[in-house]
Amino acid sequence: LRIDGLVVDLPTPDGGAEDAIRIVDGVSFDVLAGTTVGLIGESGSGKTMTALAVIGLLPDGATTGGELLWRGEDLLRSGPDRRRRVRGHEISMIFQDPLAALNPSLTIGRQVGEILRRDGRPRAEVRRAVVDLLDRAGVPEPARRMDSYPHQFSGGLRQRAMIALALAGSPSLLLADEPTTALDVTVQARILRLLRSIQQEQGLAMLLVSHDLRVVAHVADQVVVMYAGRVAERGPAGAALRRPAHPYTRALVASVPAVRTRTALADPLPGTPATPANRPFACAFHPRCPLARDRCRVEVPAVREVAPGRWSACHFAEEVLDR
Ligand code: SF4
């Protein structure tokens, strides 16, 4: 997947399209086969809207710009039938809250098998495939459990069922939006390990959306850090989190004790997050940035390569890297 200059505008709550809010503002990055990209940022950073644009489930009234190149085809210019076909079969999504995403009145097996039935596969074959999918997603006794309803599953099992459902169409790209946020810590770790092993075994590309740096540090090969609808930094996960090239990434890392390497104490992020609706002029991070100076208040920093494979939208990225 190549995302190139993606723009998403949403109408204001009073419906005025002329003063739409730019939720995603010129975002670019790639997700290569067999790799996981962690998309991180505080709430309001535009990360979920970026994922929803990829899967084609943006809210009503949203308008888009730029390109979403899926194996060279621009999905933003594909018709609704083609997008429906891509969704589930080529790209699928795991949502944060499986209870909201699953239909409460249908058995787990029926929902996981839906896409296979639509493809016209015989009943017995669908049943076998569902048992296999649930088994791969770590649901115990899948042949019995497939006849349960979502409310009969624990939170962790429901998320495993969602993973089985997402894999049912044999996608090549998996989008996971805060897949473990609703789960307790021990279950989170198991689900993350599962996602990672499925991704590696099947050579899938995965875009993992999370506000939790620890989750991303565990799983991602590459990271894209978003702030107020724009990319702040992108690069290899290990390097970017160990030695950030943007003051925002540096502040994010410092706010998480387990990721921070130099001291045991966490520093809370200073100031209030900017949102796309109240994005400060020029560098959106300048009101919170300890390095801000005059240039930052008048000139939007371009995303540029500041070291091999390292991209940053900071006028003074080299200084940040050298610190
Ligand atoms: Fe801070 Fe300026 Fe860099 Fe923005 S451009 S992150 S304000 S130093």
C-alpha cells in the first residue's frame, strides 16, 4: 500500500462543507508486504481516519484527496463495487471494540463464515474453514465454540473471533485499530503475539493503529507518528523510538516509562494536544515544543529525509537527532 498526500476533510457539525475540517492533511507512507507499520499519535491525530480511508469506511460527507495506491490501483478513484470487493478479500480491518463490530444476534461461526458463503462455497467446506480460522486465531474448541453468540465470549475471545473474521477473506493487508485497548494487560500481550505471528506466517502487510507506544514498540517494523492530522516522523521503529527525529516523538517516548531508556521516570506530555479543528499555524506542535523558535510559527515544516530512512517534519530535526 502506498499512501501519497492523503487528505480527508469532514464537514463541520453544522454541515457546512465550505468550512470543512481537514482531519488528515497530506499524509504519505508505505506499508510493504510482510511488514508491520505502527501508526501512532494522541487522539485527534488523524490516525483512525487514515485507516478508515484505506478500508473505505469514512463517515458520510467526508471528501478525500491525494492517492491511496493499492498494488498500483488508486482506491480513492475506484467505484463502490470494487471497494466492497477489496474490503474483506484484499484488505480487512480489526476494530477496537469487537462487541460493537460483531452482530449480537448471529453466531460467531455464521459471521466468520459470511464472506466464504458469499463466495458460493459449499456448507460443509465453509464449516471446516471456519473451524480452521477460529483455531488459527487461538479460539479453543473451535468446532463447539463456533455455535456461540458474541455475548457468550470473553473480551479476549471476541477479539480472537474478530481476527478470524478479518482473515476469512484471505486479505493481504490487515488494518488493526487499537486492537488490544479494550483488553486487560495479559490478554493484550497474547493478542499482540498472535497478530504478529499470523502476520509473519502469512507474509501479510499490517497497519497497526495505536495510541500506545509500548504496543507499537513490540510489534512494528516501521512507525509513522501523526500529530494534528499530519505526519510528524516516520522511520524504522527501533531507531525512531530510541533516537527520535521529531520533538513530538521524543515527548511521546519520554511520557512512557517502559519505552524510555535513560531514566525510569515518565515525563507527561506538555500542553494540550492540537486537533485538526484547532490546528496551530505553521508547525502545529509549536505551542508545546521546547525547541520552538520564530521560524516554527510562520513556516509549515516539510516532511524530509533527515538521515537514511528517517523522515521528520521538523525544521530542526538534525538538532533533535544529535541530542
Ligand atoms: Fe518544534 Fe519547530 Fe520542530 Fe515544530 S518545527 S517540532 S516547533 S522545533
